[in-house]
Amino acid sequence: MKNIILFLLTIMLFQVQIGTAQTKPTKFEIGKQTFLLNGEPFVVKAAEMHYPRIPKPYWEQRIRMAKALGMNTICLYIFWNYHEMEEGKFDFSGEKDIAAFCRLAQKNGMYVIVRPGPYVCAEWEMGGLPWWLLKKKDIGLRTQDTYYMQRVKLFMQQVGQQLSGLQLSKGGNILMIQVENEYGAYGTNKPYVAAVRDIVKEAGFTDIPLFQCDWSSNFQNNALDDLLWTINFGTGANIDAQFKKLKELRPQTPLMCSEFWSGWFDHWGAKHETRSAKALVDGMKEMLDNHISFSLYMTHGGTSFGHWAGANFPNFSPTCTSYDYDAPISESGRPTAKYFEIRNLLKNYLPKGDSLSPIPDSIPTISIPPFSLTEVAPIFDNLPKAQYSEQIKSMEFFGQGYGSIMYRTKLSECKLSQNLVITEAHDWTQVFINGVRVGILSRMRGESSLQIPAVKQGDVLDILVEPMGRMNFGKGIYDWKGITEKVELQSQNQSKELRNWEIFNFPSEYNFAKHQKFKKNAIAKDVAAYYKGTFNLQKTGDTFLDMRHWSKGMVWVNGHALGRYWEIGPQQTLYLPGCWLKTGENEIIVLDMASPEKAYIAGLKAPILDELKGNSAYTSRKLGQNLSLTNEKAVYTGTFSPGNAWQKVDFGKVVAGRYFCLEALNSYGGDDFSAIAELEIVGEDGKFLARNKWKIVYADSEEVNKANNIASNVFDLQESTYWHTNYSSTKAKHPHQLVIDLGEEKNISGFAYLPRPEANQTGMIKDYKVYLKTKPFKF
């Protein structure tokens, strides 16, 4: 009898298990104006976070933080260059185990949206593309270049091996896969996007919807009929306007903002970026009330450890190591004020009967008293084995992807001062003669030449170049590092190209740094050097290394690369996860490129992310400079229409010019401000001109104190950023002028203007004039 009862109980338990399995979601599909999960309407509330920007021991805590916020999905990029650092050598183990990350999300009741690129942007080095693609000088990135597409296919097959078995229909938690990424901001090439789509399918992603994301202004350029279309936009955007065209073209499609920008990323030399919590919550509420799905980019930003931070385009603007992003979950995984406001909203949009999960405990923080780094290894005393080249070549030619590179040659005698011209030095360059530094050049400031003193026959010229991350956006992804073209000496109207170079490669790996010949010594003055020290801990926890006494460089602790620091700010600390520390003795190595004030460091309990030092990298008006338009004749006078959409202006004629000036005469709101999100210049063929050579010559006013509303935002290819005249200290009145050097003379037939994206805000230009000149304006 006992056996019969046990048998019946076993059958009943098996039936319960079968019933439970049958109710488990197994199908995600596109329905009529909604997503369907097992046939029921479903709103995606996704939290974007990136596994390489989080230490693996903290992955689950970050996922649980997103769930406690009220999200139901994790959205993530896959970074090709992170997994294939050397061609043909793939790594999905340890910190790179993306399948383990997805399973952790599933364990915690979260779905996953995967965005495998191959290009991802994300303010990540080269937008996720591997550096070694640039070894092929004529490579066609993000095109149907044969070699490029072969490598894309091999990478995507590897991704498929890791993740295709985790699709929802196969018992996993992956809901959707993205094809490419914001391709409309790069070009128009439907055959290429279609080819990537086919590669994604061939990798095994056939059982879930595929989608593509773009902006409302360009999503049609590459839209494929068989993919879901989603729109990206940021806090404060006019949401109805963002979806207007999509709803006209596909009235039955589910709507989704695939990147709703919670904040923004920081550039070296510019103010720390923040965005309004109220505007963020209001936007999320509007979408939820209209059954619009979204992914909050970023919900947790994390850290671009090591050399992984990229740079923006077209002006070279390297991004900070911290990817805090003003996100609701801070860089170290702690809830912010913005987190609690969002959580308070999302508790009202849970499935019936559900409640928010408790907020997980934050990782403990510790402070570390100041400690000294007592050993030093100057690079001139630790030169690696040299390579040789008659002509200058980029870093990639010598098989180096990351780190720094030094070029050395001997000079001929010259009793006069000469002008050293470097074309192009990417990105931060120090020039030495016989080991003595004679100058610094910054690509960020557009510097390419300096005067050197008289030299003797055989004097040694060293040019040390530190890359600051390859550009991750637009055509800037073609970003060779080191010196890419040539080095010349100019004197008395003569120019001589220097040849016969010794090349020294300094990789960014810890194994290279730790094997330097360290010795007890003082600071190495005005020369790059490695510094080593130790500190002891009785307990571990997260901390933030205070780098304010150091100049510029990288840090490794117990073999972990923390990332770049730079005295100009705004970031002055480096996040050091407690899981990388140990009780007892800990090792630290610092590569400082230009010598510190003091060779010691402390660990703080909180980060410093908004402290600028010295002159900002962004200056569009010199002190006392005033544009003179006296005797200048406008080529066009007009009135913009109200609203937030793109407006295209046709001059009705073709005008030759290199210097473009837009003068705003007044605004629709009657305020004294002007704002522009984006400008395009139209050539005589009716097409937009390339913007990679553009530079701001003059802006009469720009806001740099309360926000980064700098003038170069008008051509940064980011529709959510904008130039805005100063509103924090001085309030200059109309007219306002903006002058752009196009880099070369062009025949121009018109221009296009995009206002700032928010409705009913200041700076909405009404009447304006346009001036064009082949020679510079007078000041």
C-alpha cells in the first residue's frame, strides 16, 4: 500500500511539473500593435548593461538590481573585439562567458535581448570592431568588403555557438536579436544590412524576431521588410514625433524605443554629463501608458576597463574610463536617486499579482589611506626590442593593437630653430631630443606641429605617441593609431621628410608592465615611467583610487587593468572593484605618461566624476574675439518652421564656400537663446557633404558650465546633443553666430537644420541669415 501511495504521489508530482513546463514562456512574437509572449500581450521593459563593463563576480548583483527596479529584460551588446583580440583566436571564457551572463539573467527571472553587431558603437574602442581589421589598409568596414564579411561571418558563428541554444523556444531566455546597429548614422546600404541579417540567421538565430534600430530621421534608409523596426531617442524627446513616421508606414507594428538614453557619456576635458530624472520618468510613463516597449540605455553603465574606452567623431573626443552615464544604477552598482524615482514608477506597471523584488545589498565600500609607490621604471631605461622602418607607418602595421608606440630617428645638424610637423599623430604625443622633452601635441586640440631648438649632427629625436581609443562612431572607425602619414622638418621655406626609424612598441598588457626593470627612486621628471607599489588591507570592498596627483596614464591592481586616467578631468578617480582586492598585500602598477606631482595614491569611498582641471578641451571663441559681419552679404535669409523635425533649405543657387556662418536673429519662444542639434550642408549634387573635416571656427556663445552644450555638437552625428548658447552665467542676446570651417572649398546649394529634440524649449530659432565665404571671416 505504501508503494502504491508513493507511486501515485510521484505521478501527481510529474503532472505538476509537466503543467508548470507547459506554462513556461516558449514563444515571443510580433503581434498586432503589441509583442506577444505565449500569445499574451507583453511590454518589454529592458535594462541595458554590458558584461565587459562589470566584473564577473558582480554580474548577478547588477542583474538583480535591474529586476528590483521593475525591469523584465536585460539588453546587451556583444563586443567582437573583446572576444577576438587576435585574428582567429576567440575567447568566451571567464569574464567573457556571455552564455553564463544570459543564464544568470534567466536564473533571476529576466529575459535577454542580444545585440551582436558586428558594429555596436557603445563608446567602446572602434565600436566593437577588432583593431586588426585595419592591418588591411584598403579594408571596407561596415560594407560588403569580402574580407570584412568573411570575418563577420566567422565571429557571428561563434556567437551562435554560444547563444543560439538559449533562444526562448529552446528553453532559454533570449527574446530578440538585433541586426547591425544604427546603420542610418553611417550610410545607406540595404544590401549590406541584408547580408548581416542572413549571417545572423545562419548562425542559428531563426526562432525569435530579428530587429534593427535607428533614429526617427533615418530609419527608412536601411529598413528591411522582414525585420522589426525600432527607434532610438533620449530623455526629453517628443515621443509622439519620434514614432510618427513609423506609425504611418507600419500602423500595426509594436512600438519600441530600443535605446531610451537615461543620461550621456563623458569626454575628457568636458563637464560630467547628467540628464533630468523627471524628464526620464515622464518619458517612461508616457511610453508605458501607450504600451510602448523600451530599453533604458544605460540602466547600469559600469566601467570601460583597460584600453576599451573609445572616442567620438568627427572631432576627436576620447571618452572617459567611467561609463557612469548618469544611469539609475551607479558605476559601482549602487542605487541612485534616479533609481528610486524609476522604481516608484515601474511598481505601477507590473503584471497583476506581482510585486517588486527587494533591492539587493550594495557591495561594501572601503577607504584606503594614502600609500606611496616607491619603485620606478622610466621607459627610456626599459626600451623593448626595436623594429625598423624607412618610412613612418601606423601602429597597426607593426602588429600592435593597444598601448603606446615610440618612433626614433637621428637628426642632421641645424643651427636654427625648426618646425616639426607630424601628419597625423594619433592621439597624444610627446617629442624628445636626446631624452629631453621639448613639447606635447594633442589631437584633441588639433595640434600637429611645434618648434624645436637647434640640433647637432646625430641628435636623437623620439616621438612617443599614446592612443586614446579608436573612434567608435561614423566614418571615424577608420582610426589608425600612432603616426599615420609622415614627419617633416621645416625651416627657411624648405621641408624635409624624416626617414629611417626605430620603432618601440609598449603594449597595454599587465604582463608587459610587470616585467619592467623597477628600481627604488624618485619621480622620473617629464618622462613616461612605470611606478610600482603595494598596499595592505584588513578587509576588502569597492573603492575609488584618487589619481589627482598624477598626470595621465593607466593603472593595474593585482593584474587587473582599471583603465585610463587624465588630470584634465572630469573623472579624477578610478573604480577599483573589491572583488579584485585581497586581504593582506596588494600590488599596484601605474604607467604615468608625463610624471606625477607626488607618487602616492589613496582609495576613496565615493568617485570624483566632475572635476575639471586647467583649460577645457573645447573652446570655440577666444577671449575678446568678436565676429565682424560688416560689409558681408548674406547668401540666404529665411525663417525656420516651428517644431522639432529636420528642415531642409534650398538656396535656389550654388555658392562656393569653405566658411559657413549661420546667424540666428530671434527665437520662437521670444527668449534670447539659440540651439541647434545637427547641421548638414548640401552640395551642388543635392547630397549632404562629408563632415569629417569640419571644425568650429567661432561660436559667440555656448553653454559649458551646467551642461556640455558645446558648438561642435551641431555635427557630432548625435541628434540628442545640441549647441545651446550660454544660460548659466551670461545671457547674450540675439543675434547669435556659429561659423564652421568645412575643411575645403565646396559648391553649396543649401543646408539642413535639426532643432533641439525637446518640445517647447528655449533656443528654437525663427529668423536667420546664412553667410558663405571662401576665405576666413574677419574678427
